[in-house]
Amino acid sequence: MRHHESVLDSWTPRTWRDRPAAQQPDWPDDDALAGALAELASYPPLVFAGEARALTSALGLAAQGKAFLLQAGDCAESFDSFSAPKIREQLRVILQMAVILTYSSGVPAIKVGRIAGQFAKPRSSPYERVGEIDLPAFRGHIVNGADPTVAARTPDPRRLVQAYHQSSSTLNLLRAFTKGGFADLTRVHAWTQEFVATSREGQRYEALASEIERALTFMRACGIDLENTAQLHQVDLYTSHEALLLGFEEALTRVDSTTGEWYDCSAHMLWIGERTRQLDGAHVEFLRGVGNPLGVKIGPSITVDEAVALCETLNPDRVAGRLTLIARMGADHVEATLRPIIRAVTDAGHPVVWCCDPMHGNTFTSAGGHKTRHFDAVVRELVGFFAAHRAEGTWPGGVHVELTGDDVTECLGGAEEIEDHHLADRYETVLDPRLNGRQSIDLAFRVAELLRR
């Protein structure tokens, strides 16, 4: 993929610095920040340009209605709860969801994790009131600590370096799991966690796993060499995060020796959030020049003209798979708000992947004071998203969800009927509420049913 000539002529990894940059921390020590960024710039890339190009090609199939994007993972990764079991259990849920989607819909599921870099979070206010003092908002462990003290909340540039090293370790483990046997389709039964296996969703998954095993047995009986079919024994899992901290992203941007193009090597896919998608802003300026596949979160405030202009700026050459529009409209608004945007973008000839984030537009504070989402609202947004695409004759190309492999109680509802008084039992997220394993499996079956229609 070659970038548009105007990009090549005018863009560098530093041109974003001439634009207004929203959601950047107030770093207290410029020299310490410069030192941390220089250190990051000297480190090896976390991912490679060829992998990012492979993801663009896969997403190109989703843009054509021949694949489905499953983008899923933690709200915000934590320095405090970083371990191999947590990474494994999150991967396990993603693999289960992908199998459900692929087997039920007949199209491949492109697996993209919110992982190995999803540390920073935008905030509605730079400060929060704690007792009698105003403290800097918690922006994720890559910036500051969550404890309500001045010392913890002061942004620390050394956290940027720590985030790099944790991302590197996470990527190493993910590659071992996805290529070293854990993701083998013959282990489809073994992917069920104990707390999922005891649920109705788990039993439904077990029935599907048995069907897959019977199909594999039939193929062996027909003389098909399954042992040497790599697609059955390993999977491609790509990484993604919101490209929020632009200094960090710039420090990990490299020229690809094969093509001579710039790639942000902090992740395979980067996205721009709803709060930072200003056309004249620094985030759009930075990401328009890198070769990675990109996403943009679009909420109910976006206009048709803004949506088309974002497509023109970020994908002027109309490369299928280059741009994913991630709609986060809210269950009550998605169909009516999204349809004119779909129509305008399609009429302008932009081959985007249409993805639904049914989580962020349905967040509220429960009676008990917990930030939460209701599973029913999540499903309603997905139903509206599919209805909008059915009406416009376009392909609903993906889903973007926050989830965990842990048995948490953070989102209301679902088959286990989590209620307000249950939230405090295992509310463990550092920021936003996530679906647990049972709810995630249930959601995958709901999406598969919508795809079959």
C-alpha cells in the first residue's frame, strides 16, 4: 500500500506537534519526558510492518462482506494485575467467541485484541474532586496511579517505558499461545473455563465444540490431512489500542525497510477515540501518515460531513481494510443516527469496515455508585446496528467489546442476571466495566444469530 502523495509530501512523525492535541497529560518534568521518549525511540519495534499489512488485507475482506472483525479485550491494562494466567484467560474467551462467530456465520473472524498497549484512557475532565482537593484524573497506568493521592496521580514519564516492557512481554506470550498449541482447534473443548462450563452459555458452547470435533473426525475419515493444515493448529491474533499519547506513538514509529513507509510499531492497529477525532487535531494528523490499519470511534454527535471528511483524510486512496469506523451510538440512537452516515460514506466510495462498539454508548452509574452497562442495552445496540446495515444494504463488519477472562461482576444482566447489589462482589476493573466470560460467550452467540439473518 502506498500513501497518497500529499501525505508523503507533507507528513512526518512530528507534524502532529503543530496541531492542538487533546487528552495529553500535564507532564511535570519536560526533561524526564524527553529522556523517556528518547529511550523508547531506541528500543526495537513491538510489531512489524508486514504484520500490519497482513491485518489490512484481512480487514479488506471484512470491508467486502467476506469476514467479520472481532476486536475485544480489557478496558485498560494494569501494571498491578499483570500475569500469564490473566493473558491466557482473556485469549481463551476471544478464541471461543471467534469459533462461535466463524462456525455459525461461515465467514472468518479476524481476531484483534485490545491488548499489549491498551493502557491510556481519555477522561471527561483533567481533574477530579477527592475530599477537599482536586487531583489529576487517573489516565491509566501508562500515565499515573489510581490511588487518590497527589503522589500517585502525578504523571510519571517512566511509566511510558514500563508500558513498553509489559507490552513486549504480553506480545511474547500471545505469540507463544497462538502459535504453540494453545489455539489448536482440536483443543476447542479445553478452552472452556470452569466458571463458563457451568453456565447455560457454556453448555451451548460445548454442544458447538462437539459439532466441530465431529466435523474434524469426518474430514480425517475422508483422508484430509488435518495434521499439516496450519490454519487448524494456530491463529493470527493482532494487537490494537487507542493511540492517545502521541509522544509515545511517535517514539515507536519506524520506517519500514521493505516499502520505505512509516508505521507505528506500537501495535498492528491503532484507533482514534470519540474525544480526539477532530479533523484539525493532532491525532488525525499523526495517524493519517502511518501505514497501519486505523479505526475511528464515532458517536451520536458526529455529522455526515465529518464522517466523510475523516474517511477522505485518513484513507484518501480508498484502500479496503485501511479504515474501520467504530460506531458507539447508544442503543436508543444507533439505527436512526447511523443510517445516513452509512449512506453518505458508501456513496462517496469509501470501502470502510463498519464495526459496532455496543459498550461505550450505554454506560451509566448504578444506584450503588458503580459505573456499569446493562447486557440488554449492549444487545439492543447490536440489533440496531445490524438493522441499519440491513436497511442500507451494507455489511455489518465487526464488533468491538470490552471483556475479561476473569469471573467479574461489572456489567448488569446477562443469563446469570447480575443485579445492582452483585456489582460490589467482584468489581475489579481499573476504569470501565467489562463483560465476564459467560456474558462474552452469550454475546458471541447473539452476534452469530444476527449474522445468520
